[in-house]
Amino acid sequence: MADAGKSIADQIKEQGEIVRKLKAEKAGIDKITEEVSKLLALKAQQGSDKDEKSSGKFVLKTAKGTRDFNPRQMVIRQQAFDKIIACFKRHGAETLDTPVFELKEVLTGKYGEDSKLIYDLADQGGEILSLRYDLTVPFARFLAMNKVGSIKRYQLGKVYRRDNPAMTKGRFREFFQCDFDIAGPTDPMIPDVECVRVVTEILDSLDLSEHIVKINHRKILDGLFEACGVPDTQFRAICSSVDKLDKSPWEEVRKEMTDEKGLAPEKADQIGQYVLRSGQDDLVEQLLADPKLSLSKSAIEGLEALKLFFRYAELYGVKKRVKFDMSLARGLDYYTGIIYEAVLTSILYIFLYIKRQSYFISIFLLDQNPEEGVGSIAGGGRYDNLVALFDPKAKAVPCVGVSIGIERILAILENREANLKLRTVETQVYVAAAQKNLLEERMKICAELWDKEIKTEMSYKANPKLLGQLQTCEEQGIPWAIIIGQSELEKGVVKLRHVPSRQEEEIERSKLTDVLKHKLNASIV
Amino acid sequence: MADAGKSIADQIKEQGEIVRKLKAEKAGIDKITEEVSKLLALKAQQGSDKDEKSSGKFVLKTAKGTRDFNPRQMVIRQQAFDKIIACFKRHGAETLDTPVFELKEVLTGKYGEDSKLIYDLADQGGEILSLRYDLTVPFARFLAMNKVGSIKRYQLGKVYRRDNPAMTKGRFREFFQCDFDIAGPTDPMIPDVECVRVVTEILDSLDLSEHIVKINHRKILDGLFEACGVPDTQFRAICSSVDKLDKSPWEEVRKEMTDEKGLAPEKADQIGQYVLRSGQDDLVEQLLADPKLSLSKSAIEGLEALKLFFRYAELYGVKKRVKFDMSLARGLDYYTGIIYEAVLTSILYIFLYIKRQSYFISIFLLDQNPEEGVGSIAGGGRYDNLVALFDPKAKAVPCVGVSIGIERILAILENREANLKLRTVETQVYVAAAQKNLLEERMKICAELWDKEIKTEMSYKANPKLLGQLQTCEEQGIPWAIIIGQSELEKGVVKLRHVPSRQEEEIERSKLTDVLKHKLNASIV
């Protein structure tokens, strides 16, 4: 918009200078890459202005931080989705869908420091829009808009974050979230623990059983900050420092609290005595007896909630998966109660990554503490006040939910299945010709089989070679081939070939579809 | 961007003036609505700046031209998708996925006059991006990028168009396309006719058998313009006028050609002698013998292609669905051969619309010629040069494909099923308590059933009333309820209730999951 008056050539010149300056300054590689691709985009635009036919030739790529899924990846993705959806349905959830963009104001003020990562649409005259950042805020907007007071819903959809992509770290700008949320009044902690059960069921069904679910409670964090003398106004800022403990050592986090956020060193040290602790209900009991924490009403409430949580987790058979981790904070503004984060714990996956994508080595070994797992693959929590923000009468609908991020899971599954032969098409029958001039007969047979809902293909050549047709069947794993020839047709028969065994038999042309239906029902194709 | 320096208050003032001016001018309602919502968005932004907590309260809506799908609509949508995907798989297609946005240059120069409808993302520092306008151009980009020379692929995804008119016409700004494309070298017209077969199979499977597929050929249109003396440089412009014949009478289209586009009246009249004609292979034969058209090499090529098309269409059993319509032009730049458009023809659907959504009456009766159907629900064609635009060596991959738009189809299905009871959850068993203090026992039973992959729910209240629990089962159509009571548990039994018949039996607690598994396998749930 601001550049509307400038020529492309001028813009290219300016952009070129920006890039040169960044390189001279030895700026971060991400920043340089970003500005370079902007430059290339401008050059491409110039090219397309000059010669429309050449447009697009300059940068043949997907947008930064995004990727295509090829047919093989789609098969793996769909298998994972099927398992995830099966679990959501097992827990009685129904599904809904919301648009990929929302009025910007819907997203405003919901994501704390992460708001800067929201993608905005250009102002082309009309509403001010942004791409959705998660599925939770649109869900809350849906509940308020439709006055839904109680629902269990799942939703699979893409969300968008202008994060500095590290696709090698499994961090994308466009990625899927698979959400499960329980909205409506309930007795305490019953749905909260079901969300953890849902996560573990899904990860188990994907054979990712080496995982734990870290939990914490916003009221415990608030109580802790209160007990350590952090001023109310600094809760959020200190909370977001604590959240960095999964990636940075305590010394660095402490430094950020004192130097950047101006917290008194002795207060930071007091926080440090708590946030490095983790355990199970034993830790809950210790903290309930802690002389400092037990003075905070908020902390006691949070701890009592977790006590109940562990009781229920045992009944739901998931207690062994749960770790109460006092450093878990999660950046989003809207959480009010329990918060979760699931991480994979097996070091095995690190080696799987190494095997196929060698650049993963350094990242995981540098970034991750192996005992702590290879990173978060699910997160969530309770957000009792979010719906009220959208309701004209500020009517609250208590909600709790969890979101499974599948990008890392898919990377693991793709590696695991790298050597498996996966069919990307489901074709059951291939209609082949043994001689020339049989195209019309092949077309008639295809139409008959399609009429009977048999998955059928044939060559798009008018006169294909038989060998090539049979090769296609073998390569594609198509189990049955019908081979037609002039003399057989005159006799009223066709040849049916079982591709894996290469056995052939003659069958009557008029009984073709019946015979095939029978064979396809008998075999598992 | 241009407004970055202005205060919100100033922007609101300016926007208010725009709205007042439009109202004074009696501008179109769409335009006014758009500017008003922009004003409301600004006011909301002002509100959220003042008080973060109140953000979102001003305009509780989805973005213009978009909508949510509620659980009931999702069930209907999923049933339609399942049928569509089954057909695509029946024809041997595999699937892939591309990001929702592309580099803007990927889309530039592909959509002719419609390019103005592309949604751009804001320039937030980085690449220049746009939301995808269809699935075809990203598919071509995928083929070039991955050097795929031959593939049959389907893709279901949302696309985005800043089209003005409204949802009452079934025209959305965010809507689904279900695409099927055959890429790679083939003998003439074999895949082209399969695309029509795919469309009719899908519409038949959705019980929308009252449809026709209009076809035309770019080479016939080009030959026609040539034969009528239209200068080369005006082909596109005249083509886009012809395309309006499905909505406007010839007189208006002629006026546009002569007055707006400067075509000589006698040339327009010559065009008019052709473009109002429609038929089948009989019309192809007439035109092949036409003294004027037969002088054009391009026209002859196109007509010969359609002759072959009709021959194959007969073999594929779809000839009766096809109408050769010389006014079919389609606006997109990238078509090079056959073009298609499927329309529903039954007037019945108009009354279905009327019944439930009365505002549809005027639109269909005003806008549509009933004999011509209630509007386009699928379109496509051959685009042999699109992939080459993306390939660094301009390597061409011939492609033909079709795109099913499901918004109108869904409206029809939703109306048709308006009085049907549709289950939106699939829960098989509800675990109920007859007395207080049985929460933990209910939780244990739920965990056991989930372990056995039985779809199970229970109340989220600690001590729910039995009547309420049974009512939930009946309302939700849950077929089985387990009812536990203290005395039964002590005896080692639970009650199993068949909800539809209200019959109850006692079964051993220890055999519960086995008995249920057996009953669920026996019944169709």
C-alpha cells in the first residue's frame, strides 16, 4: 500500500539495499532469507509485468514455512487423522468447522506476546481480517455467536503463525491442529482428566507410547508469584519467562527476570526454588504443606484441583503418564485452570530422524534434553473466561480442551514407514488390451465396472502395448487385470489375470462384473 | 498501511463520511454493507484499544461471505465428501494437498478479469502472498516444482474469492472445491470425457440426477471469432462478453461488445448467429459444413475434437447428459481445449429452496431461466500450457480436469434432509448411575470400554439424576445404557438397557465389555 506509488524497479533497488545492509551487518540467516525472498518476489513481479507468460518462473516454491503433501504423505496423514478422529468419536465428540480467517478483532488480545505472529490479510477495502492462529478462539466465538452452552466438539484444521519457521524442527507457518474440547458446566476436573486420556489414547494408537503429559495449573503459578512477592502487574511477564525453562537453563531465565523484566533478584531466587520441581501427587502434598505457598488462596485452590486430578487420572488409567511440572506455563492468555503439554520421551525417535534427515541431528541434540523428549506434540488447558469475551452479556461457558499438533508425529510416521510400500491409489481392476483397436471395447468395460462401483482404470493411450499395461498393474499393486483380445471377444470371453500370482482364467464377457464383484468381496483389497 | 499514521478516531471519522456519502448516493446495498462493516470493525478496534477485555463484543460475526458449519451441517458435508471421494478413487486418483496461500506471483496472470477477486495477505515483512483462488493453479505449480509428468489426482479444499454478491445466491468468499484432474500425455479426448463421466457419477450418487453438462471448446470459440473478423487482440474481451450469455440476454451482451468493447455491429451480429446455438453431435456436423466456420483451421480442430468427444461420451454412457453450448466461454485464462460446466436442471430444487429459505425465491426466479437450471455446480476444462508457465524450461504437461463446487449441493442436501433425524455423535454406550457416589465406578467402566474401543460417554456431573441420564440417551440416539447401582455392584452385576426398546437385563460386571462387544457387532449402530 505504502509502496503503491513507487515503480517496481525502485522497490527492487531499495530492497536490494536492505539485503546488502543485512549481509554487511551479518544479520541472522532467517532475516536475510526473508528479505532475499522479498527481493526475488519483486523481481518476479517485474518479470511478469514485462512478460506475462514468464510470470512465476523466478521463484518456484511454496510460501516460506509451508509445504505440499504428496500422495504418499497424504496416505500417512489420512491414516493418522482416521485414528485421531476415531478417538474423538469414541469420547462422544461431534465436529464443526469455522472459516480460515476471522475479523481481526476476534483474535485481538487473546494470545499475549504471540499476537505478533498473527497473519493479517491486506486491506483491500472491506473488513479487517486475520488468518486463524488456533482453533480455540474461533470455537469460543462460535459458542458465543450460536449461544451454545454445552458441547463436546472436535475439529481438525490448519492454523497460521508467522513464526520463524524451522521446518527442520517441525515448526511450520501453516500446520494442522486436531482439537478436542469439552464446553459447558461440569463438576470439577472430570472433563479435564478426560482430555489427558484422549491424548494418551491417540498417541498410543499411533504407536507413540513413549510419551508423558506435563501438567500445571494457572492458579498454582499465580499463587506462586504472589507468594514470592511478584507484583500483580508482572504476573504475565514473569509467567512467559518461566515458560522458557523447557528450552533454556534456569540461569538464563533468571537473568531475563531480573535484567529485562526488573524483578528483584531475591524474588527470582524464590521462584527458582519452586519452578524447577516436578513430580506427581506426592509433590502436590508437599506443596500443600509448604509454609509459603499455603498462605496463598490461589495456590491452595490449584493444588487441591491437581490432587483431584491425580485421583481421577488413576481411575482413567493415565496416572503413570502424567508429570506435575511447575515450570510449565504456556504463553496464551486465555488459560484459567489446568494446563497440559504432551511430549515424546523416547530417544529412539532422535535416531529415526538422524537416519533419514541428517540435519535433524544437531537440532535435537543441541536443543533438547533427551530425557525431556523431542518436543511438544500436544497442548491445552482450561479456559473458562474466553467465551464470555465474545458474549454481549459476558455469559461464561467453562471450557477445557487439548490440541494435537501432528507435524512432528507425521515426520516420525513418515520415517517409520519410509521402507514400506504404500499404495496411494485404490484401483482394483485394470482393463488392458492385447492388441490394437480395442479402445472402444475397453471404454465400454470401464463404464460397466464403474456402474458397479468397481475401482477401475485403463491406459489413456488408444493402442497401448500389453507389456506396459501389465507393468502398470504390478507397479501400482492393482490386484486384477482384464485382458481383452479380438478373438476372445468374438468367442464372448475375456481373460482375467490375478496380478500377484500371474494366474489367468477365461470368463464369460456377459458375467464379467458379477465374477469380479464376487472375487473382490472374497479378497481383501 | 496507508492509514498507519492516522489515529483510529480519525479513521472512524473518515469511514463514517464514506458511509454517509454512499447512503446519500443510494449506492448498492452490498457496497454500503461492506463499508459499514469496515466502520464497525474500526469502532471495535477503538474499543479494544481502550479496554482489551471488551474486544470482540462489537461485531459478533464471521467474516463477510464466510460461515461456520455446525455439527449437523458437518454430517451432511461429510456424507457428500465421502461419495465424491469414492468416485475419485473409483477412477484411480490419488490425492495431494497444497498450502492455503501461495506466492502472489504464482497466481498472477492466470485468471483474466477475475484476478481482482484474489485475496492478498498484508505485507508484514517477508514474501508477498495471496490466498489460493482455485486448486488448479497450485496443482500446476506442484507438478512443475516436483517435475511430475503424469498423475491422476483429486483434491478437496477451500478456495477464496473476494466476490461481491452474497450468500443468498449460494456464492461465498470461502468455499470448497472438489477437484479431479488428469495430467500427462494421452491420446485425444480419452481423459476429457472421463472428467464428464466423473461429474455425472458424483451428481447421480448425490441423487442430483437432473443435470446436464454443457461443453464447448476454446478452439471453436477462437475459430468463431476469427471467422467473424474479431481482431486477435480482442478475443479475450469478446470471449468474456460471450460468457455472460448464461445470465444476460443477447441484446445486452451485443451492446457490451459494440458499445464498451468497440466491436463493429455487423461482426457482433455474425457472432450472435453462432453463440446462441446449442445441440449435440448434430450441431457439430452442421458447423463442420458451415461455409464460414470451415475456413478456420482452429474451428475445424475444435469441432473434430468434439466429434470424438461425443463418440466417447456414448461409450461411457454419458452422452445424454451433454449439451454442446456455443455460448459457454468460462472466464479463466488458462483453458486451451474443451471446457465444461455442469448445471442442475430440475425446477424441483427451486421449490425446495423456497420452502425453507424464502429469500431464495426472488433470486432464482429473477436470475435464472428455469429451463437452464439453478446455476453452475461444476466446471473445468483442458489447460495444456499452465504447467509450462511454472517450469524453468517451459516443459508442458497437458492437463484436463473438473471442479465440483459443493455449496449449492449442500444447500439442496440440507433442505432435503431438514426433517430427518441425523445423529451428530456416534456414541454407542452411556454409563449411568442410579444413585449418588458412583462417579468413580462410572469412570472405571468408561476407561474399560474406551480400552476396548467402544464409543462411550457419561455425565460430567458427580451425582447426576437417573432420569436425566436416560433422557440424554434417548435424545442423542445412544443405543445402550449401562446402569450401575450400589447393591448390583455388590452382587457383581450391572444393568444393561437397550434404549430404543427400554428392555433391561442384568449382566455380570466382569463380562461387561465382552457382552457389549458382542451386542454391538450384532446390531448395526
